[in-house]
Amino acid sequence: MKDGHVLGVGVDLVENERMEEMLTRWGARFKNKVFLKNEQSYCETCGVPSRHYAGRFAVKEAVSKAFGTGFGPHLNWLDIEVIRDDSTGAPSVKLSGKAQKFARLRKAGRILISLSHTRNYAVAYALLIGDGKHK
């Protein structure tokens, strides 16, 4: 790869029904722990918000797995933001805080993601790409 080598890959599958249950049971407490305000605003404008929350949850999990750590000392839920390209609608991630620092430490240049929804599931893949400056 032109930009560097693959540092890690992650995948996650979320049941939309389970996400709906979490949103119903925990409401704003859950949303504010896992999703940034922009993510919440986007999901709430969709026809079935729980499907979009599930997709964003899956992306965040897939990214944490691509880093090889899961969530903990190096990664926070709110340090990984799922954003959309305004012209294409394609999802991508923006790192901040501890996640951004950890990406620099791991010499990561980019994170490629793919996200898909069905009526019952949301699935996401993440590919962590090296910055191309280190071997």
C-alpha cells in the first residue's frame, strides 16, 4: 500500500434489536457515554435511529479491535467519532484525545472503515494503516 502497511484489522457485528433495548433502557446516559453530540444528532434524524446507533457502535468497536486493544487505557468511546462525507455519505472516523495520541504512538496514518446495515444487524470493518514513514 502506498501510504503504509496494515497495522491491524477489526470487525464488529451489532444486533439492532439489542441496540434498541440499550437505548430504551439507558437512554441519554448510554448515548452520552458512547456517542458524541454530532453522532447523536445524525442518528436521531434517521427513520430508525437505533440502526444508525448500532452502525456507529460497530464502527467504534471495529476500530478498537484494529488497534488490538479494545476500549480501556488507550481508547475511549468518545475519542472515536464516526463522521460522514457530505458529498458521498461515506463513513469515516475522526480520532481525538487518547485515541489520537495512541494512533501517533502506533504510527498509524489512516483508518479505513466499511459499514453496512440490514433490518436486523449492523456490521463494520476497520483497517488501521501505517503512516508510511516507519517500517
